[in-house]
Amino acid sequence: MSSIALSSTPSTAVASRGVGRGRFALIGFATVAAAVIANLLVYLLGSVVVGYDPQFIILANASGTILFTVVPAIVAVLLYAALMRFTANPARIFTNVAVVVLIVSLIPDLTYIPSLPGATPGQTAILMVMHIVAAVVIVTTLTRLTRSRPS
């Protein structure tokens, strides 16, 4: 009889919590590092393709790219950790939240950024690509590396 009671536990809730803290810390660090590296590559490629106007402070140097990737990536990792702990389907919820955040993050790129000194359509496009690249890397890394593995 007790085996029936144990089998009634939702497998998705148990499976989503199958990643230990140490492993999740490594995944979190890898997520932040991968997002920063990916955006630095976009930054460097953008400087070659578009060329950055020195008056456009946002892309004046790579430190802004690093800072504005590290902080949201850390927040994303912490959010995903909370979702893994408190929800049955953290990957689906996190992906949905990430899509909404991505869309909201693109609004200033389309409305405010073009009015800044030195802003060009090419530089604005690079910023938008950076948002998309960071979102894809963060969501993919967190959701795929935290999947429970079959025993």
C-alpha cells in the first residue's frame, strides 16, 4: 500500500529538483560566462561590421556590454533556481518569463536609444541582437543543463 502512495508523487516536481546545489552553481556560473562571451563576440563583430560612434556611450567600450550582461544573467540564474525549487515545470515558466522580459527589453532600443547622441540604426540593431543572444544563451543553458537525466 505504501508503494502506491509513493508513486502518486508528481514525477515532474521531483525531476525538476534533481540538480544538486553544487551542480546548479556550476551551471549558473557557466550560464553567466557563456552569455558574456557570446555578447562580447557580438560586440566585437558589430564593431567590425557597423563601427561604433564614440559619442554613443552605450557601445563606447566592452565594459558596458559585460556589465549589462552579467547583472541580468545573475538575476536569471537566481530566478531559475527559485522556479526549480517552488514549481513543477520551471523550464516552461522560465522560458515564458524570458520571452516577456526580452520583448520588454527591446522597447527602449526602439524608442529611447535612437534619440541618444551618436546612435545609428546599425548600433541599435547590435544592441537588439545582444539582447536576443543573451536571452537565447541564458534560457538554453539553464533549461538544458538542469534537465534530470534518466537513471
